[in-house]
Amino acid sequence: MSKMMQTQVYYFSGTGNTYALAKAIASHIRAELISIPSVMESSIVHIDAAQIVVVFPCYLALLSGMPLMVERFVRKIDAIEALEIHAVCNCGGYECVNALPSLHEFERAVKSCGGKLHAAHSVRLPMNNLDYDHIPVPINRDSGDIIEKSKVRMERISSRITRKEKTRYILPKKMLSCIMRPFIKLAGPSINNELKKRALEPVTSGLNYHDLIPMTDKSIRVDEGCIGCGTCAKICPAGNIQIVNEKPVFLHRCEMCFACDEWCPTNSIHHWSRKNGVKYHHPDVTLAEMLGQKADGFNTTRQSSTMEAEGTENEHIK
């Protein structure tokens, strides 16, 4: 397939929401599916396609909205100005509150590198900490219903990407973003202070979102049920965990993706942003598939939509 015809879908996922979304989009638009962590060891990311779709989860929209690894990925892309870039952000709350700031931050990163965002889309999926209590207005909490509705939304987005349609309703979205900006500025400092607390840093420190997120693993707790199996180290997309004396040691380059918490087979890892006992991963995603994000051996998991059409979509990494 020539470069001018090929499309690649890049994604970052911790509990499977983004992986399931990206995989479905790749299948619909007949594109190659590639994990962002699998290319991050390179100092420069060479894109062998004319069109790319970047699928990522919303993170703390009131501070940034974009996972740190996704931002680093954007800054590593070679010849970004030549690419047609589509962004798809999935969020657990209302898209106007969570996804819009996240997509704005993604666009800002692309522009700062000399690129241009062709289109931005959003999809709602369940929160992976299932914490809806902080949302002051009623919101659908039924994970099954949210997932079913997301499939309809995903198909519409896939069709728009195939037709190379640009972002719709730009003016209303910009107006909404301007209206939200004062509220974001008001809420941002308190969230940043919470990150300082979790990173065990003084509130008086001048550290920000980018500084603090990697260090919040200092507040991740491992209980006595840990058997030292190493699943957490294998599944962490940031390579943030080492097993020392049969226990996980966190290296302070956390992405706050919840992968270690969610996929621990003995439920012995407890992320500070999840209530005790809360578990959620996308029901259509397996541990074996999530292990495929890592750079080591990821080539065995790359799939084109042609392969999926031949019935390989259910294959798992061994």
C-alpha cells in the first residue's frame, strides 16, 4: 500500500477503553493499528502514512486533558506538517467539559510542532475509576449502555475520517471553550494541589501537571496479597515498574493510566484515584491484548483491518 493511501491509527490505553475504540476505528477505516508506547523508544517517530488517527483518553481536563505520553509522541513525529491528523478523545464525563479541553490541548501540541489538526472527535466511554459523584449534574452511569452508544458514535466518526471531513461546529465549540475557561482556571489550582499531595510534594512547590503526574505513583499502595508475578511490570505502558525482591517498585514516570491497578491478578495494587474495590476495564478487551502495548514484541500484535477481516481480531498475544 502506498504512503498516500495508507492510514495508521495510534493509541494509548491503560484499562482498554481507548484500545477498544482505536481497534474498532482501525477496522472500519481499514488502517494499521499501532500502540503509542511501542514507538516511544525512538527519538524520532517516522510515520509511514499520509493520514494518521490519534486516539487517547481524557486526563484531568481542567489541567491539561492529554496523557503525557501522547504529548511526547506528538513532539517526536517527523515531518508532522505533511500529515493529515485526526484526533479522537474518549472521556468519562460530559464531552463538552472533558473532551473539548483535551482536544484543544492536543491541537495546541500539534501546532507547536508545525503541524495542523485536520479534525477532532470525541466519544464517551465509562470512567475507569467509575467516579461520577463529583459531577454536579445527572449523568448516565450505566457502563453497558455507555459502551453500546459509543459504538454508534465510533461508526459515525470512522465514516467522517474516511471521507476526510473536517471538525464540525468549530465556532460553537470555540465559544463554549471560552465560556468554560474561567471555571477551568478556578478549579485548576485545587486539582494541582491534590497532585502535589499524591506526589508527596509540598503545596508551596512550583511543580505543575507535567512535573507531578510521573511522581504520583508515590501514593500507589501495594498490599500483602502481592505474589510478585510481574504482571504490573509487563503491562505498564510507561515501563514504570520493576520487580525487586518479588515486589513492584515504581520508578516515578507514571502515566496514571490505572493499568497496574486494574490488571493485577490478586487485586493487590491500589491506585489513589480509585475507591477501594473499584475495578473497571473495557469488557471486550483482554489482559493478553493489553500486554501488546509494550514495545517488546509488539510487532506480533500489529493488525491491519484486512487481517481482522480474515478473522484474526480475536487473537491474543501468547
